[in-house]
Amino acid sequence: MTEGRTIMTKDRGEPVGIIGGIDTHADTIHVAVIDQHGRPIGDQEFATTPAGYRAALAFLVGHGRLEVIGIEGTSSYGVGITRAAQRAGIAVREVTRPDRAARRRQGKSDPLDAYEAARAVLAGRAQADAKTEDIDALRALVIARRSAVKSRQAAQVQIRQELVIAPVRIREKYRRLSMVRLIKALAGCRPTVLDDRAERAVALSLRSLARRHQYLTAEVADLDVELSDQIATIAPHLLQVRGVGVAVAAQLLITAGGNPERLRSEASFAALCGTAPVPASSGKTTRHRLSRGGDRAANYALHVVATVRMACDPITKAFVARQRDRGRSSVEIIRILKRAIAREIFRHLTRPAPALDVADLRELRRAKNITQGAAAEALAVHQITISRTERGLFIDTALVDRYRAWIRAA
């Protein structure tokens, strides 16, 4: 461990600016300090506890005027020290893990990684501000929702596989049912009335999987309601974007962070989402390929928006038709769409439009004794779209305007 020392200016005896770097782990963090020329001043290890965070910040400011801290893993192991630094009014930069080539040359240890984090800030390689804690609640809900959706999908696959090898009577009884009806029928079946031991065991297994599916479906619905409330507080305008639902909006907000000003440009946001075209030219061939970097969850969210628009949006359908006439493949068309959607989302994140008020739609419809089915038929949309629009779960600006005008004219 290097002994710490405070550097003073020659003229006034005031501390000069210093830069901190922190390498993070589950139980400890290693803090290092460098001066404005990149020279090491001191480093020390602290525990990942509130007392440890206070001691780490005191160690940093005790060496001079702290300019900024570079922290590796600000959204994982480093989230505690990041939040402590932000509450103390200290600027925090997000540092990516050093590449393997640099680690092979320089070696690896906690002090080396901490000094490298500080030097990354000094060299300008780490420029992005760390995400604020406003987004932590969204992240927790999205993690729980993603886990529930994955488990529900697994249960659904297991039910289908179980039916393939089930005894004939059970297989023939349920084989022609849709998944919705199948889950309902299996959840209500009574295995105890079956005499055959094998049939009884298979039926019990299928009932267990079906009830698990129902439970997880209810859990996802509850999480969606909570996510809607969170998004309504943070960025309700995002739900006005065509193709953006609750899960997509939550993921895009997590990727952007609670402080979208950290996004330098729409090109940097596209790169963050892995949608920036990457040159892949060689010799006489000039082309671009899909980026395979960035946040893959955000990339998938943009992919969902693109596929929804390709299926439902007339403007996007016309664009896709023109691109196919030019000989572009589906992969190339989706890449173009995702890049354009990233540009649009960036505008909504950094220059949000006022949220569209839909609170009056349900009252207007009920006042005229109109059912959701009648409204859906008149507007040529699905009934679930009307329901989700009234609840603010799916907001299409054009549809809301059409719906309100139709109700008033009815």
C-alpha cells in the first residue's frame, strides 16, 4: 500500500486537484488517488459498508481537492460507493473494465485496477456520468419481471413437452387446446380421480406446471402495474411512442439512467444500445454490419419496437416495402429501423414532450354507455388496445385523438 500524501500549491498552499479511482468487489473496495499528471499519491482498501464508504470518501478528500472519481461497476458492486459519492456532491464517472491486452501487459491487482480507473478518467476514456439512484427501483422491478417471464415460458415449454410423452388418454384429451385454454383446463383437473398410477402422476405434474404458469402470469401483471406507476412518475411521455410498452420503456430508462443528460449525443446512445452501424468494408466492398456491442437488453427493447411497428404501423410497413424493393434483407431493414428508433428515443429522453392525458377517456365512454368492444370495432383496433389505452399502458397519440373525437361525436 502506498503512503498517502497531500499535494499543495507553491503559491498559496491550497490543495491542487486530484482524481480518485475505485476498484469494486462484493465485500471490499480499493481506492486510489492520482494527481493531475497521473502520478500515484496513495491507495487503501475499505469495506463495502456505510462506515467504509464514509472512510473511503474521507480518504479521498484528505489528499486534496477532489475533482472526480472513476468507479468500475457503478451499477453492480460499485453501486453503494457511487450513491454515497453522489449524495456528497462528488462527480462520478463510469469506468469500463480494462481490456485483456492491457491486463496482460500490466498485470492485475486491486491497487493496479484502482489506479487504472483514475487514469481512465484523466485520459478521457471514462467520460460518462454514473447513473443516479432514481432508476434503482425500476431496475429491481425489471429484474423480477424478467425472471417471472422466463420461468413462465419454461413452464409453458415443459407442459408441451410433457403432453408429447403423456399417456394416450391425457394426450388426446388436451392436444387440440390452445395454450390459454390448456392452462385453464390443466389447472382445474383432478388427478385423484384417475385409477392408473402413471396417468395420475402425469396429470399431477401437468396441474402443478399449469398452476405455476397462472401464478407467474398474475405476478407479471402485478409487476407491470407497479412499473406503470414508476414510469408515470419518471417519464410518462415514453409510453406515447408507438410500439413502446411498459417493459420496453422501463428497460430504455434503465439504460439511459435517471440522468439522461449523461448521454452525450444520439450517436452515443445508439452505440450504447448496440444499434450504431459498424464499418465492415474490405477492398472493393463497402458495407456496414450490425453492432454486437452495447447494452443487449436495450438492443432487444429497440428490436421489439421495430417488429411491432413492422406489424402494425402503416408508415413503417410502407418503408419496409420500399426497402425490400431495393433488395435489402430483413436483417438490414431491422438494423435501419433500430437506428432510427434509437434516434427518436434519444429525443424523447433528453427533450421529453408533455405526457398525453388519457384519464378522461374511460369516463367519456361510460357517460355515453359505449362498450369497449363497440369502440374497438368503430376504430378498427383490438379491444385490448382500447383497454390498455384507457389505463395508460399503451398510448398512441393518433389513436387517442381519434378515440376522443369519436366518443364526443357518438
